[in-house]
Amino acid sequence: MGKFFHHLLIIIIILSLTSAYAQIKKDKMESTEQIIDILYDLVSFYPGQDVDWDKVRSLFIKDAVIVLRTKRDETTIFSVDGFVNDFIQFIERAQAKKTGFTEKIIRKKSVIMGDMAHILVLYEAYIPGSNRPPQRGVDSFSLIKKDNRWWIVSVTNEIPTLDVPVPEELQD
């Protein structure tokens, strides 16, 4: 009888922790800024780590559109899967699996109205140990609230230059 109650207690503890984790996860998905923070955290990784691409996909609506600056004078339009595949190819080309990769938020500016939101993000991306300096960029996110959580609908990206400076809202 003692072992039965011991096993039952372990099962109850595991279920309680799972429920608590699910609630924490749900709460994190309720804030627009938290969704964005989670995305940048997910695509940043230490040497030898893998990105959880399923979690990345879970932040976007099914038909989200991602438009990234892929060259100084060119943008590319991606689906979520196309974005993930392009990111995986970047990791392979840059051999970032060995070094890690960091994309950190410098500043954010949010506008929320009802069930829609717009967030501008100034970020800095770099590969530790690279000869290239960190690259700053600006991401523009559109989000919607559906089914009691926020979803990324679209992302557009621009790289600041002398001719296209960082927007005032994101400057020091």
C-alpha cells in the first residue's frame, strides 16, 4: 500500500507541475511584447545547441508573411516554413552551430489597439567569435489576438544605413 500512495503522490506532483508550467506558458503568450521576446530568445543559441523550430512556428498564425532584407538592395518574402528553412540554411552557411548565434533586442516600441498590435524592434545580431561586427536591424511586427493569445501575423525587416536611419521611436 505504501508504494501505491508513493506512486500516486509522484503522479499528482507531476500533473501539478505540468499544469503550472502550462499556465506559465499560457500567461507568457498573452502579452505582445512577451511573444516578441520569446521569438528572439528562441532564435538565439549557444554553441552546439539546436533551435526549437516547432516553438518558433507556434508564435505565428498559419499564413503569416515574413519579409526580410536578404541583400542591401533586395528583400525576400517567406512563409513561416520558408523563414525557418532560410534560417536553418544561414546557420549552416555561417557554421553558427559551432559558435552560437545571438539576436538581442536593443529597444522596442509597441502600439496596441484592441486585438491588433504593432511592435517595432531595434535588434543586434551577431555570431560570437566572428570577424564581422554585430549587425543592427529593425523588425516591424504585426500581431493579432485570437483564441485568448497573441499571434504574429507578419514581420518586415530593414537594415539601417546612412540613407535609411533607425526610426526616431527606436533611437536613444
